[in-house]
Amino acid sequence: MTTAVTSKEVKQPKLQKAKNSIENEKIIKVDRKDAKLALAHMYVAFGALLLGGLAGLLQVFVRSGAFQLPFGIGYYQVLTVHGVLLGLILTTYFIMGFQFAAVSRTAGPLSNTQRKLGWIGFWVMTIGTVAAAAMVLLNEASVLYTFYAPLQAHWIFYAGLALVVVGSWIEGLSQILRYAQWRKENKGQTSPLLTFMAVVNNLMWFVATLGVAIEVLFQLLPWSLGLVERIDVLLSRTLFWYFGHALVYFWLLPAYMVWYVVIPKVIGGKLFSDSLARLSFMLFLLFSIPVGVHHQLTEPGIDGFWKFLQVVLTFFVIVPSLMTAFSMFATFELRGRELGGKGAMGWFKRLPWKDCRFLVPFIGMIAFIPGGAGGIVNASYQMNQLIHNTIWVTGHFHLTVATAVVLTYFGAAFWLIPHLTGRKLTSKMNSMANTSGILWAVGMFIMSGAMHIAGLLGAPRRSEYSTYGGSEQAAEWISYQIAQAIGGTILFISILVIIGVVINLLWFAPKGEEEFPVAEAAPGGGKTPAILENFKVWGVILAALIIIAYTIPIFEIITNSPVGSTGFKLW
Ligand code: HAS
């Protein structure tokens, strides 16, 4: 499997090659001990990809009506494996591993205490993952990745997920401590952008996970242990979505770290604007959390005013994504023109299309255009009535998290893993990686496109075929469900190719040095205003927004709840 490094290696446009050799840059490496910690996360993340992807394949087959699960395996059991492994485990492990590497690369090696915290967090998360996975495999926790009550799981499943969250807090703390140390050692200076971004993502995660921690500790655990007879379903869903929408930005922000900081370097350009990148992250910190009710627009029990307010705030959280789109377009155009691209689109051809570190995340960016537009439809109050609980929503999140985000993760893994293992991404692996990205794009276009259309025709999400198969409506949806199975199969082939590349990069690729690309800010970008790093100011605004958006709705849910069903008693 090992290939020698040849002159055909990862091709770059001629000018970029020349530029690199002129600068004759020394590759700055992630500290060896920190690399081990980051790599440990990659093993779990890609293991989850393989198993979760297999569960996804089974699912699209079952939904096509042409296949039945063997050995008494349940549809919801497979759906839970798929959602938990890909939505919660692959993402959390990749994010934490990537952030450790990014912090170590840009702020410097972790101290022994910080690294120890990182390992403690990793093992706490892993014990939690094994506990939760065991319960799902035993069919004791077929409650999907959102674990909505009144579906009830074994208490070990909830305790396992709680450990995953606690472990991620410990890891986040370790990264924040490294950032604090950097600031102490470099008083008055602007911190390294990637480290700053990792800190913002961790802070958002801390605040968001409080919701799900309260739900698990005070509602789901006592209920699954039989300590309380009933819990308030609406309260549990509200606490879940307080966390749940920020969860999607916890997935997205590491992809944005790659788009803002890594991709410009990969194409040989500069970071468009340090200030714009920091501002967009701060806006995510503010607006990711007070918007969860847009997942509950059809639910009774929350007054229309609060739904409307959170819809308005949702439109605010679209702004940093539009800023990101603008920044990326500008970066690409500037670099393309620098390389001699002429006319309206000449610059476009100059981008390094054969370099998987660019192409694979770029496919993700393209998918995010319809994915984001779909999100705007979802958030548009009245239009939500049409698509809610249909498979349109599944189509939406397969474009956002399952394409824009994960293709960016994979594109990053293709240089990060060899960087950490001290190996090279060969031209053969580069072509395989590009093939996986193209297969993913084709498979997802078919699968997600069919999901969007079937959703508009009313096809439900999360419903077992046997509950609607044979009905008049199902006949209308069936061709789209077959298309989903075809798209899903192509996606699974893509996953196998990705796993092949990852195995090569972990153990078989030739020894060598692979760069961890970090772009410098463009000259003339101006000094970054210190206010962008003043977490006290932004923290106060964040607290105010959360209090405004959530206090009265939660107060009303608790006070209107039938006695004894909330797990909380106010009076
Ligand atoms: Fe969403 C449901 C609204 C973004 C994930 N979403 C979900 C669920 C998931 C999910 C998992 O308002 C299902 C949850 C469940 O199980 O029930 N979503 C939005 C909105 C956005 C959005 C307004 N979602 C995401 C992201 C996700 C994600 C990101 C994962 C990572 N979503 C909703 C709503 C629901 C929902 C409702 C509930 C539906 C229901 O009723 O159940 C926005 O953040 C989107 C903003 C994005 C853009 C796109 C910007 C484009 C960019 C690419 C630029 C391209 C370039 C390429 C530069 C405005 C940045 C250059 C090209 C060249 C040619 C050079």
C-alpha cells in the first residue's frame, strides 16, 4: 500500500510552488506529545464514521421498502446508532482532536497539566461513549440522537452521554488554559486566530451544554431510574433545543476555522481579515443559543411571541455565515487574480482543483449554499409548518452537517493526520481523497435532493416503512426513497475510500513532513480591535440574550405543568 513520494506529489499551481520555495518555510510542527492526544481522538472519530455510515446504509435500504433488518434488529435501533455515532461521537472527537492540534500549533505546546487534563477528558468521554453504545447495541436505548422523552432509555445511556459532555468540558478547559497562558505571556498582543476560535467554540459549548446537562441530571436520569414517575416532555424538549441548535454551530465552527485560516494558506493566499473572522465567531457565540425554539415552532405550550422573538434572533445568526461566505469569495478571487486569472471568472480556474486539501472542503462550501438556504426556509415560521417533521429536514442536515461540515473535517484530516504521524500525503492518496469528495457530492446530491422533494410531498422523517408503506401517499414517495437508497450506497462507497486513505495516512504512508497550514493576515487588514477579545463584554450580552429569550417561556412551562410532572417544583 505504501507509495514512494514522487515528483507527481500533490500538485500545486506553478506560481504557488514557486512562492513556497522562495519563502522556504520551515514547517512548524504540533508538539509530539500533543500530537498523540490529537491522534487518539482521530481513531475514535473515524471508527465512528465507519460504523455510523454502515448504519446509515442499512437505514436507506429499509426506507426503500425492499429490505428488512435481520436478527430482530430494530429500525430505531439502527437510526440511533447512525445519529449518535455520526452526529455526536464523530463530531465531538474530531472537533476536540482538531482543536488540541490547532491550539498546540498556534499558541505553543500544552503544559503537562493541560495535557493531563486533555487525556482525562478523553478517557471520561470514551468511557461514556462505550457505556452509551453498549446500551444502544443491547436495544435498551433506541431513542435517537435527540433522546426525546417520552421515549425512555436505560439510565446507563443517559449517564454515558453525560460523561461524554463532562469529558468534553475537561478538554475544553485544557484548551482555554493554554489560551490564558498565552495571553499572560504576551500581554497586549492579539492572540493567534485559531486558538481564539477554539476558545470561542469551547465557551459556546459550555453555555449550551448546561441545558442538556440539566435535562439529563434533573429529568431523564431520575425518571429512567424510577425515582420520579413522570417528567414534563415540553420542558425536556426546550432544554434539549436550548443546547441543540448551538450543537449545530459547535459542529460548524471548526469547519469555519479551516475555511478562514487553513484554506487561504492551502491556496497560497492570505487571510482576508482577522477582525472579520473574529467578529463572525463572536456573533456565533451570541446568537447560537437563544434560538433553540425554532425547532419547536409547531409545539403547543410556548407562546407565539417567544417563538417569533427566537425566529428573529435566528435571522441574526445567519449574518456571520453570510460574512463567512463573503470572506471566502474574496479570498478565492484575490488569490485567483494574483495567479493571473483575468475577466469575471478567470480567477476561478486558477484555484488548486487537484489538491484534496482544497477540493474536498470546497465541495462542502458549495453544499452549504443550498443547505443554508434550506435553513432559512426552516426558520421562516410559516414555512416551517410545511416542512417540520418531514424528511426535508433530514435533507437539510445532510447538506449542512453531513456535507459542508464533515467534508471539511475530512479535507483537514488528509493533512492533519500525516502531520501528526510524521508521514506524507502521496499523490495517490491525494487522488483517492479527491475521488471520495466527488463520490460524496454525487451521492449526497441524489440522496439529499430526493429527501428535500419527498419532504415537500409530505414524506415523514423518523418513521418506519411498515407504518406507512402500502398507503396511497407512500406510492408517491417510493421513487424518491429508492433514489435515497442509491445516493446512500454511493455515500457508503465514499466512506470506504475515506477510511482507506485514513488508514494509509495513519500507518502506511511514507515518512515525511506534512504542513499544518495556517494563513497570515493580508497586509493592510488593519489592527484587530481589542474589544473583539474582551470576553467579559460579550459574555454579558450573551447572558442578557439568553435571559430575555428563555426566562419567561421556561417559567411558563414550569408553572403551567401538571403537578409533579416536571421534576421541578416551584411551589
Ligand atoms: Fe439547521 C434543523 C435552521 C444551519 C443542522 N438543522 C436542523 C437539524 C439539524 C440541523 C441537525 O429554523 C435537525 C434537528 C432535528 O433532528 O430535529 N439551520 C437553520 C438555519 C441555519 C441552519 C437558519 N443547521 C445549520 C447548520 C447545521 C444544521 C450549519 C449543522 C452543521 N435547522 C434550522 C431550523 C430547523 C433546523 C429552523 C428545524 C426544522 C424543524 O422544523 O424541525 C443557518 O445557520 C444557515 C446559514 C447559512 C448560510 C449559508 C452561507 C454559505 C456559505 C458557503 C459559501 C460558499 C463559498 C463557496 C464561499 C446563509 C458560508 C465559494 C464558491 C465559489 C463559486 C468561489
